[in-house]
Amino acid sequence: MTIEKIIELQQQNIKENTDIPILNTEELVDIRDVKINTKLPKQERMKNFVKQIKNPYLFKCGKLTIQLEYEDNAKDLDDMLLEYIKAI
């Protein structure tokens, strides 16, 4: 997958009030339908996931539409989970 394709996927939109055309949510893949072969090497699992989900930034889970957005300098998920667990 090219950098240009990743940027295009990040910019797909379900929100109104933007200059980017709104995506038809009926076309999104339901993440519950994605099947990962855990016996594959990590790199192959990642490729297979992206191939199945089509857009890792925008997908469905049942009736919910999920749109992921990341900040450039944000903490990664591991750091955030550790902070959460320490706070409990």
C-alpha cells in the first residue's frame, strides 16, 4: 500500500460539514467479518487485515460506524493502556 493510498483512506469521511465527500456507510466492511489467521507472520497478518477491512480508519461494527483519527504527536495505544491500568 502506498503512502498516497493511506492518505486517501485517512481522508474518507462520514462527517458532514467538511469539504470531503461523505462516504456511503453501506459500503463499509463490518470488522466482525474479518478473519485473521494467527499462524501467519505478523507482517502477513497486517496485510491480510488491511486487504479484508479495505480501510482501517473507517469501518463498521454491527450498526455502528467507526472512524479512527490519530494525532501526530499522540501517545501510542500501549502507553495509554498502561496509564489506564495504573489509574485503576
